[in-house]
Amino acid sequence: MNISRTTLLLTRPETASLRFRDEAEARLGAFGAVVVSPLMEIVPVAFDLPEPLPANWVFTSAHAIPEIAARIDVRGRKAWCVGVRTAQTADSAGFEICSVEPDVTSLCARIRAARPAGLILHAAGHHRRGDLAGDLNAAGLQAQTVTVYDQQARALSQAARDCLMTPGDVLAPLFSPRSARLLGNSASGRVARLHAVAISQAAAEEWEAMPGERLATARTPDADAMLKAMVSLFDADRSA
């Protein structure tokens, strides 16, 4: 592939997609085109919080933090986070950061080792993998999950459909197993070669490449590793 003849297709919510576009072009250079077509929309949902409010909160996505911060005074409350950006969002909201881990498995192990007292509340989206609270309860801790937002599926935009129905190379970062499934279903009749970079093995397993397409998987589940995996898909001389 050659970056100047490749379309970058970004399917995260718009703010996150534009941020990643800037990071990608700073690292790799200018793509032939960039198409932003979110496949999921973050929609707040009604939720109840336990009383008394817990001291320890778990955030596996930054999307949950504004919903909690809008409801309670978070000062003095502790946050256990997956991902640097999630931790930065929690810190900006006023939480005290206890731990930042690259994935849910690592965070669960860290919490089990620390054994914080009292209720641990996982504020999360409707669509999530595994049962973090259940795993913590099985380890003898007290944990619950509260769903504070939904990730509602959206159709590809006309611009995205057009680029997939045009011969050429398209590169799509896959930031979750669900986004991999949604894009795969939406792009099933594609004409373009749709190359993908998966954030995890779980996301990669949800992707079915067609002949002539390539798939790379990030070594760690973060944006920097995604960018490194993207670099690996391009020719050494990207200006050729």
C-alpha cells in the first residue's frame, strides 16, 4: 500500500475519530483521503446509584466519566482505569487515580491485589465484554456494575459506502470487537480492498478479511500501538 493512495476510514465517535486522524497523519503523513463515519453513537441512559456512594469507581472507558461527574461530587473518590485517556478524563473530572492498566484483565488483577474496602462500582456502557464486577466478587470483593450509556449502532455514511464501493485501498482501525463486527457487516459487498488494524486479538478474531486484504494487530491495546501496526502495513517508501 501507499499512503497517498489510501483512504483512512474512521468509525469511532466523531471526536475520537478526528483525534486519531490527527495522530495518524502526524505519524504516517497525509492519506489520500480521510472519511469519518461513526458506527456507534454514545447515548446516555437513565441509571440509579447505590447509597451510600462508593469511594472506589472503575472506568473501562472514558465515556462513562462525564455521566458520573454530572451526577455526584467526585472529589475524594478513587478511580481505577483502563487506558491513559480514560485516566486523564477521570483526573480532569476530579477523581483520585489509583491505577491505570492497559486492559480489563490487568485492571482486575490490580484491584484484586489491592483489595480496596467497601463497594467497587464499575460505570460502563451497555455493550461490554466479560463481567468485571463478577470477577471481583468471585475474588471476595464487593462490586457492582451500573450502565450509564449505550453504544447505539449507526449505518455507514454515504461517503463511507462510496469509498468501499470504489476500487482501491482503504485502511480501517478497529477499536473494539463490536466495531469490527459492525464494519464487517456493513462492508460485506465491498469492492475496495479494506485493510484493517485491530486493537486486540479479540477484535481481530471478529474481522474476516477478503482476498488481497491485510490485517495487523496492535501489540498492546492503545492508540500508540495501533499507529505502529498501521505503519507496518505500508511500503517502506511511502512516497513512491
